[in-house]
Amino acid sequence: MTQNKYYEEMKELARSVRSEYGLTTPRVRKSDIGRIYKTHKIKYDLWPLKNSPPTAKFKKLRGAFFYDEYGATIMISRSLPEAPALFTMCHELKHFLVDRNLKSVLCGEYNQNENIEVGAEVFAAEMLFPDADFIAGLVQMGVKEGECTSEDLVRLKHSTKATISYAGMVKKAYFLRFARNGILDNVKWMKLEEKMYGVPIYKQIQRQRKQAEGLYC
């Protein structure tokens, strides 16, 4: 099987899972993936475990999948922000669905170029924001191939309430040829989003709390 065919099969698998669990928009939550985990009786933990210091060997670990006679366990790094953690949950789901014969898969920067890891990245990206929806969203906004800007991606994420990270959206924009290579690199996405749509309510509350704490210090 060629790499491209394998990656297309991972996309098709992701679309099948989305359909099975009623995921119809790019707004996928941790609870949605948790529901899939529960159906398959997958045990879910955060790494490192409580009261267990991380080892140097696993310093760059984003996620891990284990499968034995007791069933499946998926572990996600505690240090990951919300969007990367969600992506990693989807990534590890692919290992459960496709790679159980391997018994265990450790997912970090050191093995991200292996086929099974790239396949898991492709699966996760399609789970969170299917290519067809991504293309349709940009076309509806009037964006042509090769002309997508950083502002366009912010508008797309905002209008769809997509939970995929901006890093994931950038990869899609490049892969689907909506953006010229390099044009979306080094963008300060949160600052751009706040410039276009204002500071989110939760951030306003956080800042107000910090200011109030400062008054009483």
C-alpha cells in the first residue's frame, strides 16, 4: 500500500467515526472523544500520573497508547494546552482503531515522521475538521486557492467554532493548497484573534481577577 493511499484510508476512517458518533461540525469537544473512549472501554489517564515525577526519557511525550489482555489505555501529557490535548486524544484513538497489534505506541517529537504517526496526525486532523468542510468554509468566504491569509483562517475558525488548533488549520491550508508555503508561519494567532474579535470573556475575567488580587497583595 502506498503512503498516500494509507493516509486517505485514515481520513475515510475518521469520517466514518464522525458519522457513527454524530459529529457533524468542526466543533469537537473532549467530551465527544471521551464518549468514543467509553464505548470502546478505553481507559484514559494523564501523564505523568499523580505523585509520579516525569522521567527524562518521556519528557517530550505527548501521548501514549497501550493494549494488553486488560484492554486499552491512552495517556495524554498533562502539559498540553486544550487544543493540542484534544488533537492528541484523536491521534491516540487512531492507534486504538488501527495499531492494536503493536501493543504500545509512544507519541512524541522523536517519532512523528513514521508512517503510523503521520497516519495518526492525518486521522486526528480529519476528525476535528474534515477537509471537505475546511474547503467549503473557505470557498464560501470567497477565498481562492493560493490566496488564504492569516485573517481568513481566524474568520474560518471563528465562524465554525472549530476546536482544532491554528497549527492544525495552517497544515490543512498548506496541504490543500489554499495558502502559499510559508505565508502563515510565525503568526501570533491569539493576538490576531483578539485584534479581530476582541478579548474573549474568559480572558477578561482572568485579567480582572489578577488585577483584583494585585490590589490586595
